Amino acid sequence: MSSATPTPSNVVLIGKKPVMNYVLAALTLLNQGVSEIVIKARGRAISKAVDT
């Protein structure tokens, strides 16, 4: 059984998808009026999150 907590709406989780998917997710949040966006990544995806 998983005890995962729900992700807040201002968080973009970086993974294996193309970079533009995450850029569009961040832009969508900005257009919705979110004042702060948190970009999170783990493992090999950290370099993708930092470099982009």
C-alpha cells in the first residue's frame, strides 16, 4: 500500500519526458497566476532540471 502524499499544484516534477513538456507545464502554471513554481528532480533528471 502506498502512503504517497499529494503533490502541491505549484510543483513540476522532472523525469524522462522531453524538456518542452516541463517548460509548457511551468508556463501553464504561470498563466494560471501561480506566483511561485517549484521544480523538483531526482537522480539523473537533476541535470535536466538544472541545465534547462
